[in-house]
Amino acid sequence: QVQLVESGGGLVQPGGSLRLSCAASGFTLDEYLIGWFRQAPGKEREGVSCVSSRDDNTYYADSVKGRFTISRDNAKNTVYLQMNSLKPEDTAVYYCAAYYGLESVVVCDPYYDYDYWGQGTQVTVSS
């Protein structure tokens, strides 16, 4: 079965760090563009960071640039989101999604027609 599973969320103090994982099964991750998205209560889903299926071209939202890093480990069929210097505004449910192909093109629109979505993991930043 084709599946994406997020993990690594939790409660962290402002200024702390978390690493989210997006593990794929049933397909080869390196053939897909992968995106991280988040949605806070009362707000629309937004693109956080995405990486292309080829050439590792990346996108970061202005609100997270310099603090978050997206990366692939193709041997583990997993994509990570390293989140540093976390702020209360980062509190949200974080989702990963996959879109087949697109080569070196990076798309990070949560309303794009991605092939697969994970179920999400909660990140809470609070003192």
C-alpha cells in the first residue's frame, strides 16, 4: 500500500528544535517532489518547505527561511524537516505530501494536486 507517515512532533519550548520525518512506503521517494505543509487552528494550510524530485532544488516560506531545513535520505525512503529556533507561531499540525516527477521544478502550494498526503503530526511551541 502507498503511504506517507509523519513523525517527530511534540511539545518544545521557544528557541528549541525538532526534527520531523516523512517516511514513504509503496513507492520510491526519489521519484517524487516532497512538500511540508502546516495548518494552525483558524488558519489556511500553508507551504513550509518543499524539495524537487531531481537536483534537490528547495523552497522555504519566508517565515521559516534560515530556521528550517528540508533534506532527503533516499536509502531510508524518508524526507526530514529540521526545525530550529522554534517560535510559538510555528505551532500547527504539520503534513507531508508527494507529487510524482516534475524533475527539478519545485512546487509548494498546499492546494496543488499532490498524489499522496500523510495524516499529520502536531507541533506545539510553548513555554
